[in-house]
Amino acid sequence: MRFAAALLALTVSVLSTGCANLVAPDYSADYSAVDALKRSGLAKSSVGKVQPEDAAAKVNSISLRGSSLKAGDTTFAGYVGRAMMSDLKEAGLYDANAQRRIDMVLLKNEIDVSGFSEGMGSIEVQLTVSEGSKTLLQKNYTAKTRFESSFAGAVAIPKGQTEYPNLVRELLAAIYRDQAFVQALRF
């Protein structure tokens, strides 16, 4: 009897979380990475195009066990671009009119909560730093996260949702730590 009740409760919780539209939480900076940027003596930069802009592109779609995760009023590519812009503003290094521009192409963007006890996130961007027609840097950056999850969808799906800003934070921190990126933004 207890087993049947537990199975029923689990089924109801899994079914009640499927097909929902979820929104990724707002991004917040990794302040140690932003502080390192502040101290690096970098030129002000703008954030240019972050692609793909098409909301139907595969990388702009994340499914968490049938629930659709969205990036609010933008695409996931836009989310990543806004996050970098926010960090550069926080570091005093953003200027929308700067000649030095950072463009990105989102190549991979996944949150996987299909495991029984662990979830994973994976993201990859191709980043280009340019000034006028001169390319100063073009490089791919990746980040991965692992997080505690659950067989129960009622636990796993919200956990995947809250993990997305952490994944983006890991990606941006990896970019900011890269000396090739730092050199490309130096005066």
C-alpha cells in the first residue's frame, strides 16, 4: 500500500512538471572574475552580435524532461551576450560605442537532468574580438557543470532551471581567465 501511494505521488509530481514553460533565473556575476578584469588594464569594449538570433535555432532551446526552459525575453545566445555586457559594465570596461568589439556564436547549450542523481550542463561559444576590420582573437571556449539532481522530476527540473546561470558564469569566468582574451582587450 505504501509503495503504491509513493508511486502515485511520484507519477503525479513527474506529470505535473512536464510541458511547463520555465524561465532561466537572472544572471549574476562571478565577482572574483570581474575584479580580475578590473585590475587587468583593459580597453573598453562593446558586445556586438551574439548569434544565432533565431529563437528556433537548436542552441536556443533547452528541454528539461519535457519542460521548456526559456531565456526570458531573449534567446539563450542573447542571455550569454547580456551576461558578458553586464560583467563588462560591472568592471567599468563596457562602452557601446567602443571600437573594440566582442562577438559570439553560441555553438552548444545543454542542461541534462535525465540522470538519477546528477545533472550536467555544457556550453560552447566561438568568441571573436575585433577592432575595425582587424581580428584580434577568434577562439572557442567551453564550460561544463555538474550538479546534484534526482530521479524525481519535481526535484530535477527546477534544479536544471537554476543551474543555467551557473553554467554561463563558468563559461564567462573561463573566458576572462584566458590570457589570449586579456591580451586582445589590452590597450
